[in-house]
Amino acid sequence: MTILSLQGVTRRFGGLVAVDAVDLEVSAGGVTAVIGPNGAGKTTLFNLVSGFQTPDAGRIVFAGEDITGRRPEAIAASGLVRTFQLVQLFQNLSVLENIQVGCHLHTAGGVWSALLRSPRTRRAEQEVEARARELLAFVGLDAAAETEASALAYGQQRLLEIARSLAARPRLLLLDEPAAGLSVDETKRLSGVIRDIAARGTTVLLIEHDMKLVMNTADRIAVLDFGRKIAEGPPATVRENPAVVAAYLGGAPLEGANPDANPGANFGGTHA
Ligand SMILES: Nc1ncnc2c1ncn2[C@@H]1O[C@H](COP(=O)(O)OP(=O)(O)OP(=O)(O)O)[C@@H](O)[C@H]1O
Ligand SMILES: [Mg+2]
């Protein structure tokens, strides 16, 4: 079953076509990666899908509904949630509170009910806390629940962000470069978390430069170059694709194609 479908999606910035007539079908249940050199249009594609920017042409269908041009809040409420390329946390709140803020948007009583503190509200709050702690355990941050977010290591902040985005119980989660700045061990942990998210029924669409992570985590890969989709398929096929190899580093084999490749190496191929 297809959960997300893009048909001829295009976005221009002045004379630059950042996303150029992209067709993409994302199957429900797995992990799909979007890769491509710097400036290929990956983040713009996410902005279009999540409603932060509007396409100049094309159609975006999520879970059978045309969401083209809808507001980001409406798209998030319908079950499509994204994280950003740079960490966006409430730095002065605790780890637990960061997740609770995400959960509160989804409780029956909402904010007004929380202010009045009826028995029903207190019960809802207990449920929110239990859910928040469960999400922290899921990403391995339960021991840090009371820590201020600013005191977390960078890799932990990224995991916290992912846990918070799961508070909304999304059907589709968009992750923009979640491994950027992570150590090798943190990246391994992240790969496990992403697979677990998919196993629990949230489809994942992932932008990533770390080819080892992509090859180990994604079921399917779509490759963008200069805004166009130049290849798509399972990892084993995509990494051998001559057009993909040419788009990166002018012909060197993809990192991650070789299991002995430097696991920290990045694929920041650039046209700049
Ligand atoms: N708001 C904007 N205004 C003008 N140009 C933009 C804007 N956003 C992106 N661009 C341009 O569109 C192109 C695609 O940018 P985008 O950020 O989508 O690339 P990306 O694939 O995410 O790159 P990276 O891997 O570096 O994050 C780039 O040439 C970028 O400079
Ligand atoms: Mg980007």
C-alpha cells in the first residue's frame, strides 16, 4: 500500500528549479531514504510534503488524501510529522517535559483542561507522563528524563527530537539528516531506533548523507540530483547505478557499498 505519493512535484526559487517534476511512491510500513548531493533539493522536498512550502506544480497525496498546499499544522494533525535538519528542542525544559509538550497537543482535554486540573485532567496527565517515559525508554533516554535538554550530548538531543515527534503517533515520520554530527556508536543506535519505529507501524522517510546508515536501514532509496529524481530502488541496485555513482564524487563507489568502508565517512558530494 502506498502511504505517500508525489506526482510531478516542482518548486522554483527564482530561476533555480530546486525540485523538478518529482514522482515518488512511498510504501507504508518500511524505511525509504532520499539521498543526493548537497543542494539536490532533499530538504525542499520535505518542506513541500510537510506544508512548510507550497509546490509550484504537482500533487501530494498522503493516506489517500490530496494534501497539496495544506498548512503544516493540518498536515501534522493528519499524521505526517517531520523533524528538521537542525535540532529544535526546548533547551531549558527537561527531557521529559520536552516530550510532554509534544503529547499535550494530542490529549482530549488539551491545554484548557490542563489549567483547570479536573480529576479527568490529572488522569490524562498521568497518561501523558507514562507515554512520555515509554517514548524515552524506546530511544534509550529514560535515565536522563529529569536532565535539562541543553545538557544532553548532541546525539542524545537528536534522539529526544525523534521521541518527541513520535508523541503525535504519526503514520509517516520524515527525518532530515538525523545522523548529522553523530558518532559511529550513536549512528548505530539511531539505525536500530529507525528500524524499530518502522516495525511498530510508523513509516519512515529519511534524508541522509551517511551512506552506511542508509544502506543498513532503508528498504528503498530515491536519489535526487539538481532537483530531479535520477534513480530509485532497493539499496543493492541503487548503489551500483552509474548515474548515482556519477552524481557523487565523480565516479567513486558509494560508501556503505563496501562493508569495510570508513563508517564515519560522509557523502557530502557537492556541486558548489
Ligand atoms: N528558501 C530558498 N530560497 C532560495 N533558494 C533556496 C531556498 N531553499 C533552498 N534553496 C536552494 O534550492 C536548492 C535545494 O536546496 P535544499 O536545501 O533542498 O537541498 P538539500 O538537498 O537539502 O541539500 P543539503 O544536503 O545540503 O541539506 C539549493 O540550491 C538551495 O540553495
Ligand atoms: Mg537539506
